[in-house]
Amino acid sequence: MSEINVNHVLNQMRAMSLQAAGRPVQETGGSTDFSSLLQQSIASVNNTQQKADSMVNAFESGSSNVSLAEVMVETQKANVSFQAALQVRNKLVEAYKDVMNMPM
């Protein structure tokens, strides 16, 4: 059974979302708050999905500055980020259940 460092995965998700948004990635040397990392990751997934939705709407309305290729790429980015967040959530729920089932 492989173990996944959740903080490492969340940091990677955050770094990828910052890179996709064109913002600089900040390296954290020390420990960061788990809840803030989780909140930032969820916000990043939400922003990616909103951007994809706005591009879809612009393409459907006939905007000339949005191509089908750009819409498809943004839609896939949103899908991948959501699937990654979903997998992290599943692992967190699984870990919670394992901890709760531990004998005292």
C-alpha cells in the first residue's frame, strides 16, 4: 500500500495552478497551515473552472477572440484540476476512516 504525503500533493497542486495562471511560484521553506493550503487549492480549482466556463460562454456567444482549441484546453485543465482535488479528498476521507477505526 503506497503512502501519499498529502501536504506534498497539495503543494504540487498549488504550484501547478499558479504556473497555469502565469503567476510566480513561491517556495515555502517551513511548515504551512494545512487548512490554508486546502483552502487555496480549492479556490484554485474553483478559479480554473470559472475561467473555463467563461471561455465556453464566450465561444458559444460567438466571440472572435476565443478559439475552440483554447476552450478545449481550459476545459481539460479544469477537469484535471477537479479530478486531482477529488482524489486528494478521497485519500483524506480514507485516512480519516482509518484513524477513526484504530483501537484506543
